[in-house]
Amino acid sequence: MKIGIVGYYWLDTWILANVIQLVTQDFCKRFLNMQNDPCGRQYDQMTQAARSCSANIAEGNSRHYTSRETEMKLTDVARASLSELANDYINWLLQDDQLPWSDKSDQYIAVATLPLDTPDYKDDVQYQSSKHILAQKHKFDSWLKTDDSMQAARCILVLCNRLTTMLNKQMEKQLSAFTAEGGFTEALSNVRLEHRKQESLSKDAPQCPVCGKPMLQRIAKKGANSGKPFWSCSDYPNCTGTRKME
């Protein structure tokens, strides 16, 4: 990865999300019209759902080093937007009494297993990654470059299913990393807590009446003593010992 370039350019999920966004934009331009979408709402909803997926993957990965929790939440938003888009393609088929491909059919398996190339950008990352996205998109031309909207919808629906599976795995890895390491925001909280512990020790803070550990000065946020300082155990929430402050 080049210095100064964020990591999502190398994510297969972001690359496939961009492919889905491009083919959805093309689908809407070619097949939505004044008869089936007189107000343009379907066009807006489908293209915005596709954009939300790729945008939230990018934003989530950009927050990787500042908050793993935020990264997971944004990845989940991307997954939810993708589900919304997939539902629109299912509805497109059902309107004409058509069905999606069975996941056991040759067409489904071919689209679901067609390998994506490994990113190899070297330098000039934005140019090279854009070129890479278009190359991955063209892999599916035999199903998408058609006047048959049903076939195109079926193919894009398989791509949506494929990306959903990839995002599920990505979130599992994010959760494992967060459980093991936390994130930057979480680390800052730990550093701040440790600083307060050392500061309390230097001020001859009392010992916790429950566990004997040094106590920290805190401000009550609710109840009858809201806004007033009190002593709280430095091992909170493992220990809930408190003392009144003179």
C-alpha cells in the first residue's frame, strides 16, 4: 500500500460494490422509463442504494485506525443498502412473473464463481484502481450487455448475493480484530483512564472501600447528586465502590 493512499482501494468488497454500482446505473438508464417509473423514484432509490454500498465500505475502511466500532457499523450500513438493492431486482423479476436463477443453476454458479483479478496497482493508484474496476465489470458483459432486462437483473442479483457473503466475512474479521485489539478510539480511552489513575495516586486519592484499589474523581451525571464530584473505584465497571467527596 502506498503512503497516503487509503486501504479500501485494495478491498475486493469495495471493487465489487463499484461494479454493482456501475451496472445498476446502466440498468436504470436502459430499462427504467416514463411508463414503469414515471416519477423517477425507482431510478433514484436503486442508484442511491448502490452508491451507499460502495461509499460506506470506503468510509468504514477509512475509519479503521480511529474506531473499529465505527468501521463495523458503516460496513453493516453497506450490507443493508445492498439488501435493499437486491430486493429491487427481485421485485423487477416478480412484476413480470419471472424468477431469479436457482443457486444450483449453471448461470448462477458461473456468475457467482467467476474470479476477480487481484489488485496490482503499483503506483498511480486512483487511475489503476479505476482501470481495474472496469476490467472486473467487463467480465460479466456476456450476461449484462443484453436487451433482456430479466437476464441483466438476474445477473446483478447474483452479484449482490456474492457481495453480501463477502461483507459477512469482512465483518467477522472486523469483529475478531476489535475483540482482540480494540481500536484507536478505544485505546485513547484506556490511555486517558490510566492517566487519571496516576493523577489520582499523585493526589493521595482514597482507596476503594470494596476492593482497595485507588479511586478516581468523577462527576455524577444523574440523580440527586447530579453535577457533584465523588470518588469512584478506578476498576469500574468491575468494581462499583464509591465514596463521598468532602
